[in-house]
Amino acid sequence: PVAESATDFPTACCTENNTASYYWYFEVLKISPNIETAGSFNWPLTLCLLAAWLTCFLCMVKGIKTSGKVVYVTAVFPFIALLGLFIMSLTLGDGAFAGL
């Protein structure tokens, strides 16, 4: 949705959409309410970005032999994470499916 002005974009976007957009803007990005208010520095997001670039750098420096080993980790890790999330979802209590 298009906001009325630039200052009410985060609030208008999140009240007209859903909780997913609220989570993205205010929890993940930690967006400030307006341009005059400086938000805090987002350390977890910065460290994840740094780890991704460091992995790319090390793969290019070490060459093709090492990048093959990195592919084993990066290809298998999402499946392990999904399995962990699936097991966690099986242990949810009563009323958990009401949020779906």
C-alpha cells in the first residue's frame, strides 16, 4: 500500500498489511519512525552480512578445492535447519495451529 506521506510509511504499511510486514520492518530492520529519528545500529544483521561476505572471500582466496568443502556445508545446513524447525513445530502446544 502507498502511504499518505513519507513519514507515516512504516506505520501505514504495517497497520494495513499484516504482522509479517510489522516483523520485517520493526523487528528485523529496526526501522525508525521518521527520518529525523536515528535508529540504533543493527548488530545481528551486520554480523550475518559480514559472515556471508567473509565466506565468499575465503572461498575465492583458497580456490576451488576449499570451495567444494564449503558447498557441502552450505548445501546441507538448510536441510538441517528445516528439520530442526519441523521437530520444534511438532512440540508446539495447544492452540498453535490457530496462528496459521
